[in-house]
Amino acid sequence: AQSVTQLGSHVSVSEGALVLLRCNYSSSVPPYLFWYVQYPNQGLQLLLKYTSAATLVKGINGFEAEFKKSETSFHLTKPSAHMSDAAEYFCAVNTGNQFYFGTGTSLTVIP
Amino acid sequence: ETGVTQSPTHLIKTRGQQVTLRCSSQSGHNTVSWYQQALGQGPQFIFQYYREEENGRGNFPPRFSGLQFPNYSSELNVNALELDDSALYLCASSSPLAGVNTEAFFGQGTRLTVV
């Protein structure tokens, strides 16, 4: 079964510091990977998606992710954290009729 | 273009009762999926509806059922509620050309509490 693993359920960074949220996938073929963000008491919002056109994917709010097949990873990064980035982040893989989500990483931004 | 809307936003039910949650899909989307998100967990796939037919189901018991209407809105019904059914229920819609590289658009969710 296709699945994703998010390493680190909680990540804290200082405002202005690099954000790195980790996601590894398991699959025998290149999966279709997504990052979603969830703000408190809200639904999920798409940050970015990998579509095989490019290994470095740029998303909204300054986030980007790099697909590395050799490492089966799709880590999410942002060069400089803002207070507004504090949220829950989910990596997911789409199998066609359903998304499999990781357990999520809660990002705290320290002023 | 309207987004995915869900109602109600919050709901409290008693164990053993039945509940119906509603979802209006984004304009032009004919595929609706439902997810259960327990506290501190990622969303878990319940089922998907495409053109009023169930098109895939996750590992949920039959007391979780759904409907999709001709206007592509959808309902999630849960019978014989259990305490563990307490969760955020998310509805997601996707475009008619949905494939593995197509994102789903999520509603804000319905927070169900079973007491």
C-alpha cells in the first residue's frame, strides 16, 4: 500500500529561520505527492504538488519541496519562517480515488 | 467560483444516535470524498462518490454511508454513533478530469463530538 511518513510530529523554529518538514514515501513507482496546510479549526489548503514535470516544486507562501527519488523523499522547505506559518502540515499521496495522509507535523514559530 | 462548504460546523450527539453531515462541492466538481480526522491524526479516507455512485471506500464499517445528489452535493451518514466517531469530518471535491496528479479542495470540516 502506498503511504507517506512524516518525521517529527512537532517542529519549532525561530522567526526568520529555515523551515524543514520531512516526508518520505513508499512506493514502487513515482507517486503523486502533495503538501497541505491546516490552520486551527480549518480544513486543508493545498501548498504544492509534485507532478513529475520538475523535481523542485514551488508552492504558495514561499514554500517549496524537492522530490528525490533516490531518497524517496519530498521534504518541504521555506527559507524564512513567518509567524503566520504556524500550522499543521500534512504530506499526502494520491492513488487516484483517495489521498493517503501522513500523521502531520505541527510547526511552531518562535518570535 | 464557490469553494467546498460543509454544514453544520459543529455538532454534539449522544452515543447510539445517527448523524447526517452535508457538503456542497466546488462549482464544476463532480467527485466528492469524505475523510475522518481524529484529534492529532492525519485525515483518513472514508469513501468517494463520482456521479452519484460510490467509487472507493476506506476501512470504515457499513454504518458509515453516503449519498451524492445530481447537483454533486453529498451527505455522510453515520449510524449507531460511538465515542470514537468523535472527529473532524472533511469533505473534499475534485474536478471532472481528476487523476493522480489532481488536488482535492477541502471544506472547513464538521467537528462531531459524541458523548
